[in-house]
Amino acid sequence: MRVVVLLLALTIFTGLAHAEGEEQPEKIPDIAYLEMKPKFTVNLAERRKYMMVNVQLLIEGDKYIEKVKKHMPLLRHELIMLYSGMSVDDLQTMEQREALRLKTKRAITDALDKYDNSDGFRDVFFTEFLVN
């Protein structure tokens, strides 16, 4: 009887020690990409020049997707105002386009914070970029 109790206790202790030593996998946050449809097409400062850009928003957490969708007209307005009238010379290099991406991210964050909050919005990406 003592042997059975001792074996049972040893089995339980070993199982607990193993469970405590295991690392729990980190929970990967739910992320989604939300395309701002339709693509942005805006006139540039030069005559007969335009920019067309496809903007994708990175949203972390499914609960924030609907919030961002609710404010899509506001976000589109802010970006149209940001992009309209830019010069072709301001959009030529990779560094200039990256700077515009960061300005886009800031404009979206500021707009969301003004009317709600920017929780869940993480980043913005250009998946198409054309200057003509």
C-alpha cells in the first residue's frame, strides 16, 4: 500500500514539475489588413500629373476592425488632403515615399485619436504606388 501511494505521489510530483518547467507559447495577436477601397487617385501640383496609391491598414485585434471601418470616410478625407497637390519631385525616391508612408500613418493616427482612439491601428502600407 505504501509503495502504491509513494508511486502515485511521485507520478503527480513529476507531472507538476514538468508542467511548471514548460514554457507557455506566447499568444500571437490577431492581425488583419484592411484595404482602403477604392485606390486613391489625386492630382499633383504639376499640370496633368497624378498619383495613384493603394493603401492597406494593419489592424491588431479583430475588435478594432469595425471601429476603423466606421471612420473610413474621415480617414479617406485626411489622406486625400495630404496627397493632393504634392509635387512629383517629392515622390521620386524610396526615402521620399517612405516619408510619405510615415506621414500617412501619422495622419490616420491623429484622425482616429481626434474622434475616438487609435487603439488597434498599427501601421500602413502602400501596395501600389504610381506617379504619372
